[in-house]
Amino acid sequence: MDAGERITGGEIKKVFEWLAGEKTFLRIASPSEAYQALTMVTDIRTAAEGDFFRIDAPQRFHEAQSDEAPWRWRFEFTGAHHIPFAFVTSAGHYRQDEIWFKFPEVIFRLQRRHHFRLEAPAGSKLYFVNRAIRYECGILDISLGGSKAMLIGLDGKNDPPSRLNIGGMLSDIELVFPVKGHTQRTGIKKAQIIRREKNDAGSRLLYALEFIDFDPEEEKNFLSFIYGLQRLYLRERLPLSDDMI
């Protein structure tokens, strides 16, 4: 990775100001990875001993930290333009629900020039109903950023409904991901068609969707699942050291 993919110095504070302002989810993992959760940055401050950021207290965090020494926690998040970031830092001050971490010395930008896309697990499906017809679509890839999006392909069992035009809305959607012997299911209230194209052979219509209405708990479970896929991808494709991820 080149030096341009490291964020240091005063740029780090800008990142945390953005995280706090956008209410972006971060994945937090303990050193042993026995504990993982999703959280948000809720505040930042400067003290005599340095700069700190505060997180929304995840469930069971205080139980987990007592089993981990030293306190070196790994964070991952997806920023603007679907780019994944990662950093490692230690906890600073905490009491009850107030958990403060030191600013990291460096934040790693894991991919710079393109949207970060994950290939969906084989057999992943998206279902929706239109005029009493249940449509089944194959999920090709997933991207994360300021919004959640994916590329789907209609399987051709039915003619595509008229609402599958650019700007059209889908509702009451179910995502199904088969992964390692179990099935991850997620419901989405609404998604919008943002692009339509044909595959390379020209025989299949592909649609890019942007999710615009999630139940908060469904969104949290979905992001947790996707961050797990992203982590597997990064370990397989990128030459990352343990300090970086």
C-alpha cells in the first residue's frame, strides 16, 4: 500500500468530525476478536494528554474489555464513495456509558480510487412482490458508503415489471444470503433503481439498487453481516498486517 493510503496528523481529526456528524456505523473488535459489535462516534474532545473520541456504548463492552489486555481495539468503517477504512487504538477513559478512545496515530484507507464492492456469496437472492407476482433476482455484488447499494440480475422467470425503471421504487424486499451452512435474511422497506444495464452477453438485465428505508435493527444486522464479508475479502485480497486490520 502506498503512503497516499495513510491518514495522519491533522487529517485524523477531520475523519472523526465526519464520523460524528454523519452518525456512521463502525465495527469494533477486541484484540482476540472474541468480541465484535457495531457502534458510532458520538463526540470528540482535546485533553492535556491528547485527542479522544467517544463511542456509543455497545452491548457487553465492559464485560469484554475486562478479558482483553492490553486494550488494543480495531475499528473499521466505510466512508464516503464506498471506501473502507481501518485503524487500531487503545481505550482512554470510561465510566458507565461514557467510553473514550485515543485518536489513532494512523487511519488506513484500504482502497482509494474505486467504490469498494463485495461479490455476493453464491446463491444470494433478492425477492420482491409486484402485482401479486413474487420476483426472484440474483445478487451480484454489494457496496457500502454513505448509502447501501447492490447490483442485481433478474433471473428471467418473469418479464420485468414496469416499476423496474430508473427512479422506480421497490418495497417490502427480502435479501437472502447463504453462508457457511446457514442463511442470513434481511428485510428492507424501500429501495430505488439507480441504474439499469445489460450484462456482457446482452441476455440479462442488471439493476443497481440503493436502499433508502431500513428498519434500524435490520440495518444493524445487515451491516454486521456485510462487514464480516468485507473482512474476509480484505484478508484474502490485500496484503494487510495485523496492525492495520
